[in-house]
Amino acid sequence: MLRGAGTVNRRGWRRAGRYAAGAGAVNGDALEKRLNELAIRAERTGQVSFTRFLEPTQRDAARSAANRAGCSVAFWGGFEDAERAVAAFHDGEPPQPADYPISALRIDWNAKFANPGHRDLLGAVMGLGIEREVTGDIAMGERRGEKCAYLFALSDMADYIAATLSGAGRASVKVSVAAEEPALLPPEGTSMRLTVQQERLDAVLAAACRLSRGEAQKLIAAGLVKLNHAINTRSDAKLAEGDLISARGHGRVRVDAFQGESRRGRLIVNVFKYGGNGK
């Protein structure tokens, strides 16, 4: 089984050693094997089996494991539309959000002195030496009129993270397990109306990030561009509404809608370019 998966206890930070970076991270065949074990366990016992946090690209592997075992799988990352999520293999009614071994940690700071962004917060969390699979998304939020952030993590690591995370970027932070329902802010960024020749990856990337077509193609060929969380080296990849593009050093872009042709015969596309402290 996945280390840290299954019935998650709440003994807190004393168990942190089992989640030290590199202690149990799995990829490829090893991940598939462990997902299969969890799925088979759920089908045979009738009990829900939880994974650790999965990348968006790993959800298909979990679905395949469930199909092979003859059970079902559901995903939850702490809030709607979370990118990273825990998979729950089950052979009956799917678990409710409260059943998942996930805690929301609220991160507060004094905005008069500093205002950490998403990169600062993620870097600080990873600096604790824990595996990435222990934590989910970081989302900006608001509480009592003050900006804050929420980190979603496995429940048996919540106390450890709260006790050890004290700074992010130039900001001193205070971390606590949130008793309230997180009030999340929409991601920061800019909506843009672009015109391109075709709904190709290189065309939209170039227009959204103010690059030449050649520069965009070089980034793609170098493996520095992801399409829907997976590296894509095809410049001519056709895009669809809802696709997410990320280019190293140039941010992330979501394709919202294609809206026909302009008077000059170019394709009109609406995109959202993430920026600021958005996730």
C-alpha cells in the first residue's frame, strides 16, 4: 500500500519521519502497483482505502486500478476544483468530503510587513523536508477581512506542519489547523481576449505570454511546457476549452472559450492568465 495511505491516524508530528522527503515517494510502475493493492483491498474488504495526494496526471492510473479490481474510485482535495487530490477506492457509497484524511491548515501573516505569494508558501512547506505527496494545494483565502492562505495536508501531518512552519519568503507566519470552513478567494490573474491563426498550443502560448511563435516552439520542444499538467512537446497540439497551459518561467494560462473569427479571419480565444498570488 502507499505509505501514509489507508486509515490515517492523528498522532501528529511525531510520525513525521515516515514522510521525510524521499522516504516513500513512488513513481511509474511502483505507483501503479501500490494503487492496485489499495483498490484490491477496498474490493475485498468493503472498506474505503485512501491514497496520499495524487498529481492530476496520476488520476487516470487510479481509475485504471479501480477498473481492474472491480471497485470505484472518488477524488477529493479539500475543496472543489483542487488540482491535487486524495483518491478513495470504495466498493459501495463514495466517502463524503469529511471522511477524507485531509486537514485544512490556515496560514496567517501580518500584511503590514510582508505579503507572501504562492511560490513563497510552497517553497516554505517543501523546505520542511516532507514529501510532496503529504500536501495538496495551497489556496489564498480570507478570514475576518484579512488575507490568509490555506494549505491542505494529510491529517496526521497537520500538527507537525503547524508546529514547524514559521516563515515564508520574508514573512513570519502562524499556522493552525482551521476550525472554520475555508473561505477561498478566486485565483488572481487577468482575463485576455486574443486572436490567433489556429487553436494550436504554440499560437496560444505565444499570444498569451507575449512571445514570438518561434520562442514558444523552442520552449515546447525543450519540454518546458505542460498541457493539462503533462509535458507536451508538440507545437501543433490542438487546444480545447478548459485546457491548462503552463510554461516554465512564463506562468500558467487557462483556455476559457473560442469565439469564432475576427474580421481579419483570425480565431478569437478568451484565456485567463494566472498571476499575483493566485494558485
